Amino acid sequence: MLAAMLAEGRWLFALMVVPGLVGCAASAALSLRGGRRAGGDGGGPEPDERPASFGERAGGDGDIGHRGIRCPPWEDLAWPGAHDPLAWRRIVRDWLSGPSLDVAIGMAAGGVFRLDLARRGPHALVAGTTGSGKSVLLQTWCLALACRNPPDRLNFVFLDFKGGSAFNRLAALPHVVGNVCDLDLAHAMRALVALEAELTRRERLVAERHAGDIGQLDDPPARLVVVVDEFHALRSQLPDYVDRLVRVAALGRSLGMHLVACTQNPAGQVTADMKANIAVNICLRVRDGMQSAELVGSPVAASISPSLPGAAYCSDGERVEALVCARARDLDAMANAVCSAGRFCATPPARRLFSAPLPRLAVMPRPRRAAPGDGHDVDSGDGPGRDMRSGLAFGVLDDGVRLEEARLRLGEGNVAVVGQPGRGKSTLLSVIAEAARALPGVQVRFSRRGEHGMERVTLRRRGRSSTGRGLASPAGPHVVWLADDADELLDPLGDDPMRGEFADALRDPGVTVVFAVESSRHVRVPEHCATRVVLPTGDRPTDLMDGVPQEVLGRFTHEDFGTPGRAVLIGRGRAMPVQCYLLQSVGETP
């Protein structure tokens, strides 16, 4: 083609083609030269050669760095020459020697390969293609850390975006404060939010003590190691939450928080902000020399043979070292030994950093009813005191990180329950009535609108029942009035005969009115109520008009909108999702 251009006198086009031709020729020459060198090594595996098991033997292929490295089971590296047949006793002795993140995870050419995440880290990035041994490396590393540190000095959060298979066998360790996988993205999102909250808590703790880092505190919190398997999957499925891990990488050093991220391809998957704070890079077998160069500054990891799972290169910014990762002889037995050591030391498991999402069904536990002689004189009209101030438990509250019991506090204003038919308003009133009856010094009044006006109103008090419409006197017991289908009572143009009494009750400080309505158009805050329990409809304009913040609506899924009893508790300047209780006995009514 170049000759034809020259013959026709097209000099400009010829000049444009020449650089490309020169580049192709140079690339072909380099490839031919590299192929001759590889062929001259004579180190390729023979067709009948048996592949090496994990960490058993390295060498015998094109990877010069791992030749001659033999790696025994991890137990032999951790306790060389140990004669104690009970592994948990060896673990207890290590715990008593003081916490440390310096652990053995494999073998190098010069002997046992040890990695101190606190000194050489504080964060690490692990890369390797499928079958290279990434998950086994993470398991061994976490097991080694757990055997070296007690649960009150070291905790784990496992984020497994490979279906949960990587850390299932370590989930029972007393060090684990969270374990989620990509099969439940709602749980994974809670984990990332919890990590950000924990980071903020530690920042505040260090600032309050005027310390430089967490290690200067007299009683510092346990170090937290966050392990992410398949980081690229996390980034693709939860892109809006990756910034929380970036914050951990940026600020974790002084706060005792460490990040170990594992991915198949580090190029383009790990942000530049994260890489700037990650000092330890471990590269197992990869398919492309550029991926190896991304981590360890050299394409050497691309030459690791597929028959050598566990072979890797580690770079800490000072040197690049070849190693073969160890595998535990019996991972399950060692995990059980760690649990046994915790029981022997009477060390309770670490408190969970976050909880699972709200359940689809929550059954009301039986409230403890006051017994005669327990200090509450029911018939004397004594105030409910501390029991009343504790409030009425009606469901499970979700603050975005943990679950707790949702309560309505008496004497702090009325409560509006807003929701369409079939969403669980009447059931919620039944639950509140049951909880109120268990409190001493509390009267329960229930009213429901029937087909022909208000049904009979009953006044229930512990130990007796009476019929009446009078409200409690200031010196008498606190009254809880539960009004179902109260739309007509709030309508300024309504003609219900009980409207006047209902309006008086709303203003009476001795009465807590809990009323259920289909629409909030007649509900005035705070004149009518201080707290609202809204059961969202899924129609955004309607839910926003009912007072549900847009941020909370964004956390609701299609299934949440269809779950009976799934509501939003609005009050005290907060709005949080809640799953309302069901009564234990089906068909139980006030």
C-alpha cells in the first residue's frame, strides 16, 4: 500500500501511514524476541506433569520468582513445633501475649512470610483472576488475625459479593460484627452506612479525648478490619455507597479501621482516591501484565502458572516479594477452636455493628402485666410512673443501622395513624390497646365508627370494665383513647355527635388520643397530634403530603409498599421506617 501511494505521488498519505507501519514492525520484533526467550527456558510444564495443590510446590514453569518455595499448612506456620494437641489453648496463649496484626500468611523465598497490616498498611488490595486463590488467601489471613487477637481487640466486617461463599465458614467467629453478601443488597447497604457511622463515632471519640489517634486512648475500641471480596461487583451494584469505603481508606489509619479489598481486575475498578491510601498490594495470578503492573509495578504476576493457586507477589511500596499463600489444614476445626478460646476466656462475642433489615412479619411479645404487690396500686388511681414513661411498644424500628423497639410515649402528645384500608391501621390500634392494658394506672378507651354512627364506647381499666364517655380527671389515671376510622371526627364540616368530645380529648393533657384516618387532609400538626405513624401507599405525592420525607421513601422497595404493617414513624424531628406488630392470637381485638 505504501508503494502504491508513492507511485501515485500521494506523499501526505504516505507520511501518515509510515508511523503505524514502524510501530507494527517494532511490536512484532519484540514479540518474536520474547517467544525465543520463553522457549529457551525449558521450564514449561510437561503434558503429563501433575498440577500442584494449593501452596504445595511452586516452580517448574515460566515464573522464576516462586521456584523452590514450598508452603506447609497454615497451622505449622503459626505454631512451628507446637506439641499442644488442643488448638484453642495455643490461641489463648497468643491472646494473652497482647494484640498484634503481625501474622504469618504464607512462605517466601527467605522463610515464613508475615504481614503486619498496622505497620505496612493500613489497607490492602488483593487482585487475581478466577481460581488464583483470592478467597483462600482472605480466609487464611482473617483466621490468622482471629487466632492472634481476642474479640475485644479485633473485629471483622465481611462484605462478600460472590454469593457468600468466601466467608460462610468464618461467620461464626466471635470477632465478626457483620457478614453480608450480594444476595441481600438491602443488608449490604446497611453495612456500608454502619461503617460510615462507626467512622464518625471514632472520629468524635478521638476528638473528645484530644488524642492524635485511637491508639492513644486509655481504652481504645477494637480494631476493625473490613474485608471486601469482589470489590468490582460491589461497585457495580452499589455505586452510590462506594464513597463510604473511600472514606474508610482515607481516614481509617488513625481510627483503627482497616480495609482489605479483593478484586479480579484492579485496573479501572479501584478509584484513584482509594489507591492513594492503600500501601499493601498483593497480586495473585492475573491474565494481563498491565493488571500486574497496576499493583506491583511489574508484569511478573501474569507469568504465574494456573497450576499454582496461591502463588502471589506482594508490594508494600518498598519491595516486591514472591510468596505462596498458606491454606489451613482444617478451616472449620480452627474456627471452632477460636470459638472455644473465647468461651474459655469468658469473652463475649463482639456486638454487632449493624442488624438485618426490617422483617416482613413481627409478632408482638406478650407484655408483662403488673401483678398485685409489685408496687403499683391499680385501683387506687396511682399514676403509671416509670412504666408509663417507657411508652407503648408497637413494632420494630429501623434507624438505618440497627433495629430497636418502636414505642409511643404517653403524655407527650396525640398520635395519628394514617393509611389506606387493608394496610394495618386497625391491627396497629389493637396492638397499642394490648400494650396499654399491661401498664398500671392506665385506662383504655376504644371507639370505632360503625355503619350507623359510633359504636358503643368502652372504658377499660385493669381489674374492671365500665361504660362511659367521661374523660379522666387530672388526678386520675391516664387515659388512652383509641379511635378507629376517625376521619369524620376531624372533618370541620362533619356532623358526628362525638366531634365535640373528641376535640376536648385532643386538648386534654391527661388523655393520649391515638386515632386512625385514611387521609391526612384534616390532620393538623401539632394541634391534633405530635406523632404520626404513616403507612405509605406507594403513590409519592400522597405519601409526601402525609409527611413522609423523600429520603425515607427512597429506602422503600416495591415489596415494602405491599407489606402490611410497614410504616414510617414521624416525630421528634425524625422519620424512621417501622414494622408494626401483629397480635399473637389471630383475631384478637381490643
